[in-house]
Amino acid sequence: MCGPLTDASKTLVVALGKSESSMRNLFKDDPFIKNGVLILSHVDEWELHLNPEHVEE
């Protein structure tokens, strides 16, 4: 999942990975990264919490 922030200053990409290095390896050959269209500036760990009352089964 990805998309620009509302001010279009950055793009947020949400991806599943085991570590920062695995995420950087995932994107190292991406054509947008290789051609300078996007820059992988940092990788942040994120923990998703869902309210079970709002999750469809």
C-alpha cells in the first residue's frame, strides 16, 4: 500500500518485512528508486492495532 502525503512532500509505503535491512533490500532494485523518482529516506517500524469490533470476519 502506498500513496502521497496530503502536502505531496513525501510518499508513504507500507510493506511487510522482518527488518530494516530486508526492507531496504526489497526496494534496492525498484525502478523508481534506481531512476531517482523516489528516494528511500528512512524505514520505520510500525505496529498495527485493530479494534476487533471493527474488523470484518
